[in-house]
Amino acid sequence: MSAVPTRRTDWLQTLSRRYQDLSEEMADLTKLLDELTKEANPALRAAKGVGVDVASILLVAAGSNCQRLRNESAFAAMCGVSPIQASSGQTNRHRLNRSGNRQANNALWRIATVRMNTDEETRTYLARRTAQGKTKRDVTCCLKRHLAREVFWLLQNPAYEEIGPRLRTTRTSAHISLQVVSDNLQVTLSKVSRIERGLQHDPEFVERYEAWLDNQTAA
């Protein structure tokens, strides 16, 4: 009988050592993935809500040649976030797309969840759409579709972090203040600042900002 407790203790010690070894191995692999994803696409890793796991999933889903994806609609369909027509008679509605890469779909959901909890603009959007009668599930679907558009753009522009400083250099060279940009493009001052510092990603706004700066410098 006395051998049973001793044997049980040996098992627990073995399990404890195994747990320690696996934890250290996971930490090493996570560190390696962190370095690889930052090297592969620094812009994607800099996006709010995109950590090591999410970036890894999206990069694998896009493949080594993301240029094969024709457009953002094709990427959204691949991630299973493109709306599917489900209208009947005079009722016009869409249903969830349950096809596509489910891991990529989950990755977009995780980004949406982080932003709904921590990003002020996303929380404002959530409150506005909820006031319009949308459920949280409906709003999440809309966010995932928007995020698919953002992620696709970042996959095509892995050096996005360089765009912000370039915009700031162009603006300051033209002696244009942040307030002037904010007033003309009708966005908050902090958003312009965060875009220029590479702390926020908004491809649609960047295109508008670049076009506006081109017009200002050409005048």
C-alpha cells in the first residue's frame, strides 16, 4: 500500500516536468512566430487586434502569393464573410456565409471582438447600428466584412507602416497643419495623427488623404 502514494507522486512529478517542457516549447514557438509574422507583414501585425495567432492564420490563408486573390470580394468570400442573398418576394435580406476558410473567419471575428471592446470608433459604430435596430450579431458580421477589406489591403501593402510617415512628411513640407487636414477630411485630429504614426489602419481614409494632399501640393 505504501508504494501507491510514491508512485502517484512520481506520476505527478513527471506530468509537472512535461508541462514545463511543453510550456517552454510553446513560448519559443510563439516568439519565433512573432518574429516571422512581423517580418512577413509588419503592417498586418501593427493593425489593432492582430496578434501572433491571428496574423499567422490570415497569412497562411492568403498563401505565399496573395496577389492571386483578385480583389477584396474574393478574399471576403474565401474568409466566409461575404453576404449571401436570401431575399424572398418583397423581402430583401442576406444570410451568413458559412463556407470559406473557417479559421480565417474566426481570426476576423477575434479582431472584431477586440475592437468592439477597446477601440472607441468601433464602439461608437456598434452603438449607432444597435440604435438602428441591428443585433450585435448583425453588427459583428458587418465589421468582419469591413475587416476583410482592411486585411486584404494590408496583405497587398505589407510595408503600410511606411505610408504614415510619408504622409506626414508631405503634409509638413506643404506647411499644412493637422487641424486643416482634420477639418477638410472631416475626421478627428487624433485619427489623422494615429494614421501618420502608423498606429491606426484605414485604407479608405489613406486613399482620400493621399488624393487630397496631391491636390494641395499641385495647387
